[in-house]
Amino acid sequence: MLLGAILGIWLLGWLLFEGVATLPLGRATLTGFQTRLNELRDSFDAARDSNVFLDVVVGGIRDALDAFVVGAQDLLSQAAFPRPVPQVGWLGVVALFAWVTYALAGVRSTILVVLSLLSFGVLGYWSESIDLLIVTFTAVLIAVLVGIPLGIAMSRSRTVTAVATPVLDVMQTMPSFAYLLPLVLLFSIGPSAAVVATLIYALPPVVRITAHGLRTVAASTIEATTSMGSTRTQLLRKVQLPMAKRTIIVGVNQTIMAALSMATIAALIDGPGLGEPVIQALQTLDIGTAFVSGLCIVIMAIMLDRATTAASQRAESERRATRDPRRRRIALGAGAVLAAVAVYLSRSYLWAADPSRLPDLGRPLADVAGTATDWFTDTFSAVTGAIKDGFTYALLNPFQSLLADSPWWLVAAVLLAVAFVLGGWRPTVTTAVCLAVIFGVGLWQDTMVTLTMTLVATVMVMLLAVVFGVWMGRSKRADTAFRPLLDAGQTIPPFVYLVPALALFGTSRFTAIVAAIVYAAPVAIKLVADGIRGVSPTTVEAATSAGSSTIQVISKVQLPMARNALVLAANQGLLYVLSMVVIGGLVGGGALGYTVVSGFSQAQLFGKGLAAGIAIVALGIMLDRITQHAAARSGRR
């Protein structure tokens, strides 16, 4: 009732003050704050050689990362002068990756890795694929070296947990675009900036999951070990880490997937890898090229996800197996010999070194994809156009008018009231601070447009989540059928979702919304399904025996009792949608995402792009805090 009253007052205020105090800003217009950000960039550029911190500390990190990445490229992916090919050619790389995968994950994963690597070569993106792997694993290596010790410290100290948790929350709340422009200030553009951006984005999962794994070691086991005189170091090294090993590897898996996602986007700051051809293809509307390069990203995501998942399960399966371990050691030795021979061949013979000698399937596949897309758009343009126009004019435009054409003070009051009703005083204070930041950076109307797309896409995500989540929660067959698809959907980096959306609907806000819905739906559906499944079977049976129909059981028992899962699904759906809507600036999404992209491509708009990144962070924190506190209040009820 309170939310209904707030909406009524908002509609009345919109009717009275439409178009007043909406704070619009022209595309090429800069506010004083944005101009000062441009000046800040200029001062950073001027001080790189004279400032001790920028020259010695930041410059040292930048040079070290650049040297490491470039050295790895010379070794594995790029021509190492005076050689026309890398130090280790494609055959040697495939053999080395296969041997490492067999050692860590087993035979099935080895076959998957070999086929995936060969597909990069025959699709014509060998160098870009290996470059992306180099950036990803460089960031993951640093994340593991930093994250596991930090997770250990969090599991042992409440003080460390209290300090680190808010920082990790902000790191996971911030959409990936928001990391890029601030890092350009410090590291300029190039491999080092890409690695640091990827590291920051990928660090939280390994920290949190390591801390969680160590905390879940049975208290009785820890007490028994301590009573036998073990020190804290012995307890950690001989009990906690071995027992939490599988959980920690799951954290590494999540870090690898997050790193791959961010390393792809880091192509916007000249990060090497597959992100570059995807961005170029999206900007030129070359659907065929975007499809093939996006397919390589999907193959890489599946390869990394399955290999690391298998690695997390291998140790336990080997302990249970009764096979002679000597056979495995012999196989590893033979594999090492074969890998050494392959490396030698790839250094000595051009056919084993140059991936362009492999069959070329990429160009024909791109032509087929482009032709199929042209045929589809020509044949069904009336249908897709009607869907896009109907959605835009019936839902998107009216809601955007309500948000973006209402006076800023009215929208601010409405958001504060909604935060208070849903979550209480704490999210209200956070909302006030975030709104002040958005107002201060001078991009109020752009932020409201982004918020419109985010909320509309989230509503659609929640509709899908309720329909499919209830179905999966009530039916084991549906869960078995859909869950692998949802798991696969969560492994695909966000860039890839733009390609089919662009092919279907062209460049528009609707395209960004469609991509956001597809990207965010899997996590929301799984959360709702788990919430429905968690409702007590006794309660459901009692309702059924009392004569309730299936619809009544769902609407009056299961959904109300799974309210906490629904609110959590809305929270995660909002954050996923926001990150994707911002990336949708590349395909006509406009608003803050377009402004950030403009900051990369036009030097005079750098300050405005950085201001847009700040607004995105503030918007993400505001939405996260409101929904998190709403979920907590729902749980208490």
C-alpha cells in the first residue's frame, strides 16, 4: 500500500512538472566537474616521469606486467623477432596445455582442451585466443597469490573480515565497465591496465570462497587436532587447507571465469585478446566476424569451466579409486616426453609453428553466419521490428518518460521513500549518498535512462525466473533439462550475448535490454528454483490435502515461503542486468554506457566518461543496498 501511494504521488508530480528540472546534458557538453577530471588526466600524464609514486611504484608495476605479458606472447602467440613465429608454435602449445590438463584434471578434460585449442586455430583466431588466455591466467595467478592468503586471514580474524568485506562487496557490485577508465589514469592503456582491471574484478570470488571453505571445516576436527598439540600453522597446513581444498579450487574456478569475462571487456583499453575483433565487429555491424570471434570466446569459457571443475573433483576421485598410481606416473612421464617432442617440432618446422597453415574454417563460417543473418533480418524484419517497437512504445518509453522527464528532486524523493519502505534507514542513507554522487557528476538524466533500462529488464528477468524457477523447483525432470543450459549460460562472457541480440534487433536500447535479460536470467531462475525446492514438503502436502489447487499451492504457499529467494534473485538480477545494460552502450543502448565508450574513444570526453563510470558505481551500490536490505528484512519476517 505504501509503494502504491508513492507511485500515485510520483505520477501526479510527473503530470504537473513533466520536463522541469530534468538536468539534461548535451553529448559534447562538459560540466565543471567533468572538465576537472580531464585536467586530472592531463596532470597524471604530465607527472608520470616526475612523480615518485607514479614513476617508481605504478610505473614499476606497469613495466613488470607489460614485460611478463609481452614475454608470454613472444613465447606462445606472437612473432618473436627475428623469428616470423612465436618461440613455441601451435603444436607445442597444444601439447603443453594437454599435458598440464591431464596432470590436473584427467583424460576427458585433456581431450576437451586439445579440441578447443585446435578450434581456435581453424577458426582463424589462434593468436587472439592465446593472448586472451595469457591475460586471464596472469590476472588469475596474481589473484590466487593474493586472494588465498587474504581468505585465510578472513577465516581467522573478525577484524580482517570486517575490513575486507565492504571492499569485496563494492568490488563485486561495481559493473565491469566502471573499472576501466580509472585504471587508464594510473596505467594508461595496454596489457598492464588490462591485467590490473581483470585482477580487481576477479579477486573477490577466490577470497570469499577460500574463507568460506576454511570456516566450514568441522569444529570437532579442529578441536581434536588442537588438543593433540598442533600449532596454528600445522592446523592450517595439515588439516584446514587439505579439507577445504575442493572448495578453494571452486573459488579458483569462479575467479578464472570472472577473469575471462573482464579480460574480454578490457579490449576497450587495448587489452590483447579476442575482445578486440568482437568490438570491431560490433562497431561495424559485421555479424559474421562477431559470431566467429564470439564462438571462440564461448569455446574458451566452456573449456576453462569444465577443466577447472574436473580439477576440483580429481583429487577426491583418485583417493577413492583403487588403481595403481604408478600407471598414472608412467602416463605423465610419457606425456612429458611427447610434449617435449612437440615443442621441438614447433620450434624447428614451420608447419608445426604457424597456425595459418591449419585449415581455414573461420572465414567460410563468418560468411555463412552473415548470409544467414541477412536472410533472417530480411525475412522476419517485420516481426522483430514489431516486437521491438511494441516493447519500446508500450513499456520502455512511458517508464523512461516517468523517470527521465520527472524533476530530479521528485525522482530522488521517490527513490528515498522506496528505499525506506523496502529496507529501512540504512539503505535510505546509502541511497541519499549515491543520489548526491549522481547529481554531483552531472549525469542525472543519463543515469535515469540507464536505470529505466535496468528496471524494465529486471522485471522481465523476474517474470522468467518465477515461471521457469517454479517449474524447475516442482519438477525434477524440468530441473534436469534446464539446469545444464543455465550453467552453460553463466559461463559465457557478457560480450557474446550482444552478438545474437544485435543480429535480431539491430542497434537500439531494446537490443541492450534483450542481451541483459538473457545474461541475467540464468542466475535468477536458479535462485528461485532453489527457493521453491527449499519449501517444506510437509507444508506443500498439507496444503494439497486441504484441497488447494496447483495454482493455489504455488501462489499462496510456495512463493510466499520462498520470498527471501525471490528478493535475492531480484538483487542478483539487478546487478547482472546493470552490468550488461552498460555494456549495451556498444550496440545502441545509449546513456551511461555510451558515455563511457565515448570516454575511451575521444580524449576530450575522457572526463565525462569517467564521470559516467562513477555514476554507474553509485547506481549499482544503491540498487544493491536496497535489494540486500529488502532480502534481509524478508528473511527476518
